[in-house]
Amino acid sequence: MDKIAIFPGSFDPYTMGHHDIVLRSLDLFDQVIIGVGYNSTKKNRYFDIDLMVEKIEGVYRAIPRVKVIVYNELTSTLAKKHDAGFLIRGLRNTTDFEYENTISQMNRYLNDDLETVFLITSPQYASISSTIIREVHRYGGNVSEFLPYDI
Ligand code: ADP
């Protein structure tokens, strides 16, 4: 049976840090589904969701084992729909850990067939966050080095 994993996030924008997590996940899973979601606490996106999906699809055009979808529901429900047994999340620091720990406990409660797999950030991407990239972009800074596509 294929090992299917979902990598959910806001991806506002999708960064080299996210890209690194997906490339490493391809060594662990048969299929990786990138789920671009509307996070209830981050309702107003900076980058348009359709644009972001188009950009992410472009990055993985030559890798059919990666799919990109938009979703607006519980991640645990999304996983069931796609027969995904795994959720992938990235960890940069203890702040990420505290947040991810509670989410993963809840996801496990909601869907006990779902295992969250955490990948520790690669050191060169440890300080990249979507938040900081949005801020730099907003004020006209060059962020191209931190994104796996042109924007
Ligand atoms: P969310 O809004 O769900 O936190 P994000 O788009 O901010 O979504 O991040 C999605 C996932 O990617 C999270 O698990 C986050 O910790 C992880 N992530 C973000 N940036 C990096 C990075 N530079 N290295 C590794 N993981 C990262």
C-alpha cells in the first residue's frame, strides 16, 4: 500500500524551508500532498492563494509524486479523504514544538489513523519563516533567494 503524506500549511508564501521538507519527505513517502489551507487565525493572506498554488505546482511539475491542493477543513478530515496516514510538519525551534505538539495531539484524537511526522529544519533554512518573508517583500526587499520560484 502506498504511503501517502499530507504537508499542510498556510504557505503564505511557500519558502525554501517548505521545499526542503517536501524533498526530504519524498525519501520517506510514496506520495506527498501539499495542502494549502486557510488558517482560521491567519485569515487574510498576503499572497493570493491561487497564485501560490500555481507557483508550488510549477516547482514540482517534474515530480508526479507531489500534488498540490487547496483545502478549507480540518486537516484530519482532509487526510482521511486522501487516504493519507501521515501528516508532515517541520520544526525549527521550541516555539514550533510547543505549537505543533498540541496540534498533533488534537489531530491524533480526531483521526487515530493519522501519525504526525516531524522533520527538523535543515540549518540553512532554520531562520526562514513566511512571516519574515512577507515583511521583507511588503517593503520592497529582495526575497528571491528564499523562494523556490520567481515572484
Ligand atoms: P501554518 O500556518 O500551518 O503554521 P506554515 O506555512 O507557516 O503553516 O508552515 C507549514 C509547516 O512548515 C509548519 O510545520 C512549519 O513549522 C514548517 N516550516 C515553516 N518554515 C520552515 C522552515 N524554514 N524549515 C522547516 N520547516 C518549516
